[in-house]
Amino acid sequence: MRTRSSRPALLALSLGYFALGTASLAVVGLSAPIGRDLHVRPATVGTLVTVFALVFALAAPAATILLGRMCRKRALLLGLGLLALGGVAAALAPDYPALCAARVLAGLGAAVFGPAASAAGSAIVPADQRARALATVFAGMTAASVLGVPLASSAGDALGWRGTMLGVAALTAVAFALLARFLPAVEPEPAPTARTFAGTLRAPGAMPMVGTTFMIMTAQFTVYGVAGAYLAARFGAAQGTVALVLFGFGALGTLGNVLGSRLYARLGGTGTVGVALGCFAAGFAALTGVPGSLPLALPALAVWAFASGLFMAPQQARLVELLPERRGILLALNASGLYLGMSLGSLAGSALLPALGARPLSALALLPLALAAAAHLASARRTRPVRALTESPLLTQH
């Protein structure tokens, strides 16, 4: 299929991912008003991210198996529908348990949509354009992972937290309508069986790749999961300054996502993810050593932000290239690793910040990052070397 005819569908998938990411993280920027309204501590509201992430991580592989025979377009619309319903239910929640139940519903929708979106995006373009297509689709998540929090915080001031939740649900409905209009029918892969799933887990390099994603996200969210409190405690940043830093972080992450496919064309997936790991390490090490001055910390934050957008699309492309016929299973497992890492990192940051203070967090993030590097090296050893630019269909750019 030509890229031109596929672009509206890819952008609709990207918008759906932006809605998913914003829905998962918006509560971080709304913790204070939610806490006041529902009479819970703001720190308790942070567990809503964990609820969403754990449901996603556990349900994504199951959804791939249970809905394996469903047309991908229908599965994507089902996922967005559940995500939108979860947003509406959250806005109407009378108490905190009801809000948690709404987050479970939204997490189920996200688990259906996320892996299917990446698989559909790679399926509706020619093989030589998959890396760019995946970068386009995941750009929505890249933007939402950082921009979603300050946007939700700003909307919460203007609309209240319930109005903001309804706004996210409305955004999801827009993505639903655009996908219904522009996405062609995408036939599912052969329905996975238990034997197929087990064979995928045993594929050389598959689990080390997923492990790399999991540990990178754990490292990131050890700091980013408590970003507002971290910036305030470490550098004395006021609330308005925190929002500006997060917006800048998101812009640089988006830039990293855009440049990721181009770097992939030169270095291949293994090399590109290696560059991202190096940038993460440099950023966290610099944040540990820099004095408590935000201007001095901005270059380190910029390097980290760039890396956060750089690694995901090439990592997904590596998984698709590894087993194209089982991309749905691999991408679901990768998405589970991503959200489990977000959950574990956020929990670690929430526990360690009050116990140890802000400065050690970035140093502690280097520990899961070292495990990510080890997993990445293992995946590189267990898979065939990436072919040269002229030989690999995933690496060609037009």
C-alpha cells in the first residue's frame, strides 16, 4: 500500500495512542483535585497509574490470543470504545473505588488497542517503510508520555478533573471516528495457539528484547514517575517551571522519535537502541553529579528526553523483523513490558524519594539501565546481525 494512502490511517492510530497515553497518565497532573474531591491523599491517587499499567500489562497478551481471529480494525475500535467508556466512567465516579474500577475498564481498552495499533501500522505499509510507520504510530505515545501530564494539569485548572476526564474521553472518540473512516480492513494473523505462544517466547532474542524495554522503562519512571516532586526537591522548581520543563522534555522526546527511524536507517535497530542506552546513561549520570541548579541540569534532561523518544520505534521494528508472522504476540509482550516498567519504576520512585531524597534517584535509575544494556547485548547475540542498508527492507527510507 502506498504511503500516501496509508498516512491518514497512521495519523489516526497515532492519535489513538496519544489518547491512550494521556488517559494512562492524566491522573498524575490531577492528583490534588481528585484527592480533595474524593477525600483521599494525593499520593494515593498515584496508584491509579499503577492500576491502569498492571491491567494493561496482564491483559495485552491475553487480548492478543482471545481476539486473534478478529479483524484488526474491529479490535482497534473495540479497544478505543472501552477506553472512552472508562474515561466517562471515571468522570462520573462517585468515590475512589469506583474510579479504580473505571481505570480497570480503561486499562482493558488500552490493552486491546495498543499492541494492535503497532501491528496494524506495520501491516498497512510496504516492508521498506515499517520503521517510519511505527515511528509515526508511536509518536502519539511519545508525546502523551510527557505532554499528557502538563496538559491535563492545565485543563484541570480550567475544567476540573471530571471535565478533563471527559475531555480525554472525547479525544478518544475522535480517534475512534478517524480510524473508522481511514483505516482499511486489516486481516488478523493466524490465531495464536498455546504452542505458537510458547514458540514465540523461545524465539532467539525475543525475551531479551522485551526485557530491554521493561528495564528501560523501569529506569525512566524511577525518576519520571515522580517528576514534579523530583524537580521541586532536587532543583527547587516551582509548579509553573515544572510544567515548562515537562513540555520541553516532551518536545525533545518527539524529536528523538522522529529521528529514530533515520538513525535506524544508518545503524540498524541494534545500533540505534545502543545509542539510546548511552544517552540514558549520560543523562542520569549527569543529573546525579550536577549541582542543585535547574539551568545546569537542563542539558542532562535534554539528553534523557531525546533518548526517551529515540528507542521505542526501532525496538518495535526489531521485534517485527524478528518474527513478522507473529508480530502481534511480540508487540503485545513488548507493550506489557513497557507498562510493567512504568508501574515498577513509579512505585520505586514513590518509595525512594521520601526515604532517600531526590539526588540518589537518578543514580539508582542506572541500575535497571545496566540490566537493560545487558539484555540488549544478549538480544544482539541471539539474533542474526542486522543486514546492510541496501539489503534490509526495514531500513530503507523514502
